[in-house]
Amino acid sequence: MSRANANTAKELDTDRWTTVRINDQAYIAPAKWNEVSAEQLAVWQRICERNISGEQALMIAAIHFYKISKKLFFSLNSAQKIQLIDTLTFLGEGNKLTKWLIPEITSRFKKHIGPTSGLGTSTIKEFRASELYYNAYQATKGEAAEAALDMLIATLYRPKGKVHPDNDPREVLTELGVQKRAPVMARLNETTRKMILFNYEGCRAHVVGKYPTIFISGSGTGSNSLNDMEGVIKVVAGGKFGSFNETATTPLYLFLDHLSDEIKALENLKNSRK
């Protein structure tokens, strides 16, 4: 029986693209992170690698995002330039990207499928593994960090499976499968790797922000993270989700909703006894 993904990411709210008119010509650009395209994210990643000021970065982004020629942009007066740049300030206000921008990647003629927006089709097991590799990436440098990133991407991207539990087309996550795919992910171009990392960071921030009673600030290497959720899965196992292995394959949001409710119930019980 398929289990519903309760309360998955509600990131796809009403579009509110920014439209400006210059010389009677309309130019459109995203007004928030979830309207940014994969191409635009790649451009922004390359801009951020340059040793330039934030204002210069947004100026270059405005030219690319609005698809305005450099000649036209620099013909605008200072006030008009500032107005354009101000519409893209969300780029520097934190990573809130939960829309998954690279749904699949192909390497050596083999397709690997990524998660859905907000990690909506992920299980608590996948999130646990992803967090372990993400925290390892954050805690190390050089080759060790790149190896951890390979494992993170190999966790997120998997071949199509024979069965599709909970509407996830990817094959079941296994440690051996991750290890086999890691060298494949290491061959991806650097821009793609950084885009996937950025996308994951936006999604994990959404998850962490949604469940503040579970993810307590300062509890791990990454911001608001748990070093290893295996202990949490063990605590929940044996109840409504079944054994440890069955609980581990519970959809991420369904698991976290249940755990959040249990924590709130315990807190209410404690408060009633005071």
C-alpha cells in the first residue's frame, strides 16, 4: 500500500514574476528563488565565483536574467539600473530554493533521476544519508570534501527502479549503490555539482525550518542539523511505521510530522504536570 507524502514542500506558491518595460519592450525576470531556472542558477553560480561586489554581481545577474543587452542596460540612467537590480535582491537574501531544478542527469548513457521539489519523494533513510554526506562535505576540505559531495549526489540521484514505492521512480537506496555511483557523479562538470549542492541546501533549509522542535540549532556540523538520525529512527521504530527497516523507508515528511506531533504531545504532558 502506498503511503501518502503528508505535507510535502509547499514551495510552489503563486508565481509573481517581475515585469519591467523599457522603450515599450517588456522584460521578465524571476521575483523569488522558486522562479529561477536551471540556466539562471548556473549563471548565478558563475557570477558568485568572481571576485566582485554584491552590487556588481546583481548588475550582471540583471543583464542575464532579464535578457537585456549590455548596450541597453548601460544606456539606462542610474535610477533605472538600481530599480532593476533591486528586483533581484532575493538572490543575496539566503537560499530558499526548494524547486528541484535538475530532475535527471545522464552519464555514460545511463539516466539517474533526482528527488522531487522539497525532497518530497525522499524517505527518512535518504535524508539521514544525505545529511551525513552533507555534514562531511561541510566539515572537510579538498579531496575529502569532493568525495563527500560525490556520495551526496549519488544518494540523491539513482537509476529508475523496478518498483515505485510512494511515487518515487528511483531505485531503492542502498549503501552499495551509492558507492558504485559516486565515481560516476565525480565526473559531472563542476557547475552541475555546485547547482545540485545549492539545490539540496535550499531543500534541507526548508525541512529544518518546518520542524524547529526536531532540528535544534547548534546540534550538528551543519546549521540546525542532527549528526546522525539513526538514533531518532530507532526511537520511532516499533510503532505505527513498523520495524526499524520499515520505519527507515517512511516518507520524509510523514515521518517528521509524526515525530513533531510526538514531541509536542510530550511537551504538553510535561506542562500539564507542572
